[in-house]
Amino acid sequence: ITVQIGVMSPSESSRMVSPAKPLMVSVGEDALLPCHLSPRMNAEDMEVRWFRSSFPEVIHLYRDGKDQPEQQILEYQGRTELLRDNITEGSVVLRIHSIRPADEGQYSCFFQSSTFYGAALLELKVKIHRLQDWKGPRKVIESIELHRLLPAQYVKDSCIETRN
């Protein structure tokens, strides 16, 4: 299922499409974030930009017919790949390798040419299957593990607080 999430196009006949439901990915797996133009059009010569909350903070940038890794923010360097198998039909997929809990959230896909520009929004949810997958504050992890090992009457609520 796809739905139009956001449009910033001077042409009402063109729009961006992305999944309507959040994508669910487990920690350590690769995430595939699809986005395409509707109606289908060749996007080989367009700029394709993926970002999170801020347009200049690039997760992945494709411009002038090639990837621009030097534009990426540090957290995503070496972890992304733009799958362009169907770019001539206006369809791309961003692959994010080795998903981390911090990767959860909203992602924007932006296409721009001299005659068209548009953006779509999609959400990524990260599943944590084991406590060891989470790289949060160490004291929280230790406290949660303590909770599992000791009878409830020996563990106070303050154990869960994070303190340095």
C-alpha cells in the first residue's frame, strides 16, 4: 500500500509516494526504504536526497548521476546504499545497513529536477529482540538485568534511573 505523504510540486499531476505504514526492522538487519514518483518518470538526472529532521543533514545524496558520500552526516557514512534498479521509472530504495536503535524515526525522500520537486515521508520502527541489542546507558541495562535476577521486593523503582 502506498499513499501520498507530502507534495511540494509546482505540478499537481506529479506526486511522491511512500509506504503508509511504518516499516519494522530489527536491530542489526538492513532496512529498505522505498520511494517513487507518480506518475512514473525517469529520475536518473534528478537529485535524490534522503534526510531525517533537517534538509541539510543528508543521510544519502544522489546528484549529477552519482552518489555524494562526502555530503553524508557521520552516523550514516558507510551504512547507506541507494538502489537505483528502477530509477528510470522514478523508483528508488534506500538501504541502511546494520540498523541501530537510534535509526528509528521519520525519514524524508526528496526528488528534484529543473521541472519537478517533491518529498515523501516514511517512518522506520526498530525492534529490539534482546537487551544486549540496546546500546543505551549501561546503568539502565544493569538495572533491568538486576530486576530479572532478584525478587521484586529487593528492587526499588529508583534502580531504573540513569545516573553517572
